[in-house]
Amino acid sequence: MSDKIKNITFLSKQTLFVLSVTSILCSCATSQKGKIVEWTFLGAAIGGAYGTTRLQEADKNALMYGALGAALGAMAGLYYFDPDKFSEKLANENQNLKKELDLIQSPKVLFETPATFNTKIPEKYKKLINPGEWKISEINQWVEESENRLIHQDKIMELVPPTLNPNLQGPAANRDRASH
């Protein structure tokens, strides 16, 4: 056998070995980055194997086609596995799970009414009074009182008392100004 044929046979065996090892090492890639690296190595090995089949300057052709194969493998991996699309999918899934969690954690309102107990506030005083409100909400929460005691809470009663709004001018303010 001539030296060139022995050299090509040796390079082909090396390329097949690299291809085999690469596929074994990268076959269990689970991350997006790992999959893209796997395709890059696979493209390099295939390109290198193809380059060794060229009889003239097989080692240079193997390097050139290996680099070209790596670039094409990386581009194909980026296109096929699309890390941006995967990230967007995860972000949407995260947002949906947060919404579901907020629905579970937020209390369910059972009763709600203004603190004035449906008493009408005269029109001329509505701007001066914040009527407040009260509501009863349903929750499902355990609270640790001590090391050996848990308390289950199932309702929240909230009272927002009525307040006066001193920033707005009403009939009383006009009367005070007229008396001075």
C-alpha cells in the first residue's frame, strides 16, 4: 500500500473514532447548549470524514471540511433547537404558573359592602367623605403558633373605616370662611 492510502485509512479511522466518541459523549445532552454543541461536533466529524476522502492533501481537506461541517452543524443546531423560542416558551409557562399561584393564594371574597351599611350620603357631602368598606374573604392557611401547635385560618374580615377628606372644600368650609 502506498503511503497516501495508509495515511487516508489512518485519518478515516481517526475520524470514525472521533465521530463515535462524540456521538456517545453528546448523545445524552439535555440542555439547549449541549444539543447545539453536539450538532457542532457531529458536523465537524462528518466534515472531517468527508475531507479525508479527498486524495490530495487529505489532512488539510479534513481540517477544512471539518471546520465547515462544525459551522454548518452549529447553524443547523441553532435553527433547529432555537434557544430564543425555548426561552420564550419557558417565560410564558412561568407567567401562567404565577397567575395560577396568585389565584390560589389570593383570598376569595364572600361578602362585601360599604361601611355606611347602604345608608345614602347626601350629594353635597359625598366629596368630603370616603365611606370605607368591609368585606369577608375566604382563605385556606395554616399558621404556626408554637413549635407544637398549628392553627388553621379560613376567613379574613377586613374593615376600612370611613374617613373625612379635608382637601376638598364643602359647605362647612364655605360657612367658616363667611363667618371670619
